[in-house]
Amino acid sequence: MMRALLVDDETAFAELLAERLRARGIAVRTAYDAESALALLDAGEEFDVAVLDVCLPGASGIDLLRRMKARLPLVEALMLTGSSDVRSAVEGMRHGAFNYLLKPADIDDLVRELRAAHERKLRQEENARMIEAGKLASIGRLAEGVAHEINNPVNIMTNAAGWIEDLLDEPDLASSPHAAEMRRSVIRIKAQSRRVREITRKLLFFGKGLDPRPGPVRAADLLGEALRLLSDRAADLGVTVRLDAPPDLPLLVAPPVELRQVFVHVAENALDAVEYAQPPATQRELAVTVRVDLPPPGDAAAPVPGGELCIAFHDTGHGIAPEVLPHVFEPFFSTRPVGRGMGLGLSVAVGVVTALGGFIDVDSRPGDTTVTLRLPLPETPAEAAPPTCQG
């Protein structure tokens, strides 16, 4: 359904016009000046087309159009004007309005223009998606090439470190006063090599996409493994980690390695939020809860016929600033200190979840952030999953 915003200072006219548009299947919200219209946008209201009176009290319809386009560039606008205001209406078209109509506008003409404006908005959104997909594909190819180039020297470094470790077992080197320090250096080289390999693994995933070999998996088992992988870091930070998953959860159908990595990425970001909270968090906690959302009985038109598995990661860290929140899933975007991350973890996570037909919600305020993964359950129960690895 098309969503329209009608802004006109003539209250009776605006309300009557809104009712006539609603009768024609258009969802309409009304405002009577520019500030109240902008307040609706600030409150999170979304619109496809705005119908703006040129002459408004305070800021004009043209001023409102400029400010609205700055916030929501793809929203289309129609200008309503008296015959003496045509120049202003044409000025509105220079600022991105789709068209203008003279008051009192014929309702059929207005509906026709609204639908044409809505169609243009849909085309622009599709073009934007295609451009974004092209950018991501280019980044993916670049990431894959970089990962391959890095892997070769890292493999040599890892093998060389292993060779040094073997040599240190030889009697003449084992008795050296520097043997202990050399062993510590070898351990650090191998640890950093593993870190680089993990980064390149993320880059390769970003380039190639989802593993095409999904199978039935127990989400609680994978969550437990992911949290165990991070248990040392959580202990160092003094973060209490809790997992609340009811028994007998239905099985998901997903690639287990990639899904476990999703859980690791989301949990890692939660620990980052706690570690870098300013002022430091007094209560340090990461709580993971799992629940099943089933569609109403007999609802064949439910968006997810088999229901959803909802996995919520709640942390008590610094929260996500409103201006940062729209960017957290973008590749290579990171608020961590320089050198502490590439900004690929959540990008990989949202890629996997989306490929599985799910999505991710983020609700955040200072000291209280919840990231919820919603994964569709199969309409028919999946076959029993084999035991998962404990590594």
C-alpha cells in the first residue's frame, strides 16, 4: 500500500482530502505545518510520497521539501498551489518535486499523479539496490583476491614457525639460554598467523557467499560452542555470559560452520561494546536467549509458515549511537580502535542470515543493546542433526 504524507495548513481541506485518498486505498498521514511534518519523520514514520502545500505557516512548502529530501532522498513529492503560486511550485520541481497541481485539485488527477510518483520511487529504489549490489560484488571480488594473496605468505610464515619450533627441540638449541624466549616468539608468530588466516577466511566468505551445503543443526549446540570459543576473553573482561535455550528446540537447516561463525561475530561485538564502554560498565553481562515464534494456527498466509527461531544477544556495553546504527552491517565499517578489527564480522553475519531467509534486528541505547537473529524454521521438522564439533 502506498504511504502518503499530506501537509496543508487548511485543516478541514486536509482532513477531507485525506479521507478521500484513504477511500482509494492510500494510507495517509496529515500535518498542518513544516515542523509537525518533520516531527513525523523524526519519529520514524516512513512515506512514499508527500503532498505539500506551497504556502505553509513558518517554513514554506519549498523549505519543507528541501529538508525532507535531505533526510529521505527517495521520497517523492507533489506540490499543491494556488494559481498565483505557480512559480513557487515550479521552484519545488527544481528541488526534486515530481510535479505540481493547482488547488483545488481534481481527486482523480491527484491519485494518478500520486501513483506515478510512487512508481518512480519504486524504480529509484530498485536502481539503488542494483547499484549497491554491484558495489558489494566488486568489493567481494577485491576481498577474495586480497585474501588469496595474503594466504600464501601466511602459510609460509606458519610453516617456518613450525620448523623453528621443531629445531628448538634439538639438544643444542634446547639448552640455549634464549630457548624460552624463542619459543614464546614462535607461539606469538603462530597466534598472529591464525588471526590473519581468520581475517582472510572472512574475506573469502565475503567474496564467495554462503556455503551451499546446509544440513539440520541444533542452534543451542552451536551457540554453546561459539560462547566457549570466547570464554577466555569474556573472563578477562569480567563479563558474565549466560545462555538460556529451552530444551527440545526445533532443528534449523543451515550450514553449521557458517552459522556458528555468525554467533561468534555477534557475541564478539557484544564483548567489544562492554570492553570499550565509557564510562566503564558497572554490570558486565552478555545474555543469549533463544525462543521459538510460531505462526497462529491455520494461518496459511503467515510470512514464515514454519515459524522463526529468535536468538537475542543482550549486552550491557556502550550502546550504538543513532547516527552509527544504520551503518553497523556495512562491510569494513567499525567503531573499534584502529587495529582491533576490520569491520567484517557483522557484515558476514547479516550475509549468512539473509541468505538463510532471516534477518537481524538491533535495539540499542546506552548500556543496553540487543541484537536479535530471526531464522526461519522449516515447515516440516528437519531430520535429527549429527553431534556438532566441540572446537
